[in-house]
Amino acid sequence: MLAACGSGNKAEPSASGSQPASETPSASQETAPEKVTLSIMVGGNNKFYETITKEYTKRNPHVTFDLQTVDGSQYDTLLRTRIATKNLPDIIGHNVSDMARRYNPADNFVDLSGEPWVARLVNPDILKIGGKIYNLPFAASGSALGIVYNKKIFADLNLSVPRTFEELLQVSETLKTNGITPFYLGNKDGWVAQIWGLTTFSEVVKDTDIMDKINANQLKHADVPGFEEALGQIMQLFEKGYVNEDHLSVGFDGLGAAMNSGKAAMTVLGDFIEAGEQLGDYGIFATPGVDNPDLTVGTVTGWFISKNSKNIEEAKKFLDFWSQPDIIGIQYAEDPRFSAFKDVQVSFNPLMQGEYDEYISQGKVVRQYNDLIAVDTSELFRLYQDMFGKGKTPKQVLEAWDEKVAELAKAAELPGW
């Protein structure tokens, strides 16, 4: 399943993960280190948490762990309370986006930008909050979102992956002319219906301060031309007859079978399409709302260290230990993900391997819009469905969304609202 690259990875890591275990001084050579208990708060019960902490204790007998498993539905409530009461555990597992939006990392968590494992990261930029890295990631990215396409159909018609919206229209016209539905969409499910907007919005705001201004009540979505243009693009696909007519009665569960039938060539989804044994027939490319886009990816989860911890240095050693190829390999063997580190490789299905090789390993990724907006986006899903049913124009969707953002932001007492 997993292989570590490079001869330097064969040495067994010590507490810091940077030297072979045999070089660690024994208790007989120096004073035994003070006993430490590292408390860790996690939102799941993966076996690898226990396996890796036990391995650390085996190599560092003075360290034990208090592993606090919290039900996912209660996690944020408990985390918010423990931050307010300054009663955080030493190490917290959470995702970058929620931490950035809700928990003020600069005040509550340790800056890890200078740690030795940072130089080995595949995609350090998607971890940065205010230019700094506050967590050791479990993966290089979350799930990828974009346009899933049938590689066989593309090859049979000598079609290339489109890198611009005009090229996408040309590909779609060729498919339609040859009796193949260009896009099979599942807009019955709101979370599916939102993927075009999510991915194209992500590109519009990349390397800008647009989201900072929106979140601070200094700018409206309806005043950003790129947002309206992005929604206008997908509406062109409907107008030109490039989308299945029953898109509002088909949900995620029906997309895999429909695509496997060979009657359609593309769908707007992610690398989690359920295509069974035919999964190898598919690839994914970035939604070309802008020219030569990067692939939109979900947020990344990992370890944060509390600023109030009395065991910061030991916690840092533990994170460095976790990052070592033979240790994080324990995690990936149980829970395969895109490797967070350049010197660790994980085997995937052909669809995910293709996106990793072309986009993720090259750093050609962009954080999804939903991880950048400071409020819940569920209402936006419904607005997209209304637009696809021709109940609203793109401009009206954005205006309605701005009203909802204001309502949610005020209720949450966000700064500037």
C-alpha cells in the first residue's frame, strides 16, 4: 500500500523522528527524563491513533497519552468551550478551515512554521493561516472537486481535456453532435448542485482579498463580476442542451450508473464518484471557469498544539515523530489519503492517482470556497437549485446569498456585522 522514498527514510526515528533510535541516550547514560502525559482530543476512533501513540511510548517510555475521543456532533461545541476556559488538551485534531474561521489560531495554537517536517510537505500553502502553519496535516489535500470525465469516450473522439471555458463548450458540442450527452448532473442533491459554483468561485478569489472583504462586510458577492460570470457559464451549458433534462430529479446515487452506461461523458462532482469496477475509466480535471485553473480541494485535517500546553516541546517531538515515513505509513495503511509528505507514497485507484500526479503533487490546487466563507453555505445550495430550475438568475442568486450571509453573520456576531 505504501512505500517510503529515499535511503534516508530507513532509519527508525527517535522521539523527534530525526535520528535513529539506537542513537538515543539510554537512562543509564543520563538522568531519566521527567514523565509526561500528552492529552490529545480527536473526533474519531481510528485504530491508528492508538497504534501510533503506543509506538511513541514504546520508544519514549517517559511519555504516556490521554487520548480523548469526542463524538463528531459535539466536537466544535466542546472545543469552543475549552478554548474559552483555557482548558485545551495539549494536541487537538481539527481541520484548517474551521480553525481559521472560528478559533483564532494566532491566539490559541502554536506556530509550527519552523518545524523540520514543514520542508517535506507536498502542499504547504493550503495549510497557511495568515501566512503561518499551525498544524501537521494528515494529507496533502481533502477530496478533489471538478469535472469527472470518461477517458474512453474522450479518446474515441480524440478530445483533449479543456483548460478554458471556450474549450469546454467546443468539447461539449462535439459530444452532442456524436449523440453523447456532454454533462450528466445530479442536482436533486443540493451538495452536488453547488459544486460548479464552489469550484469556480474558488478560482475567482484565489490570490485576492475578496473573501477577507466579504467576511468583514466590506464587499458583496453580487459586486464581484467573476461570481456572476461563473454562474452564467453553467447556465450556458443548460441553454445549449449539454445537460440531461432530468438533472433536478437525479441525485448523487444515480450518477455512477448513468456515467457507466456510456451515454454521458462528464459530470460535475469529485474523486468520490461511485463507479465500481469501471472507476478506472474516469479522470478528473479542474472546472475551467477561468483559464488554466487549479484543482479545487477540500480542507485538510491534522494536529494542532495548544499555546497553553505545559508540554509544547514534547508535543512538537510527537508531531515530528508522526510525520516520519514509517509512522505516518501506519495511518495511511488504515486510512489511505494523498500523502502530506514528499518522501511518502500511497497507492490509489487510477482516478485518484491521476489527479495526484497532475495536480496535487505539483501544488496545482486551490482551497474550496466553502472553506473560505465565514458562514454555513447550506442555503446557497438551495439557491443554486432554484437557478437551475430557472427560478432565479445568477445575479438574483448572488443578491439572495448576500442577504443570507448578512443574516448568518449577524447571528454569529462576526466582526464587522
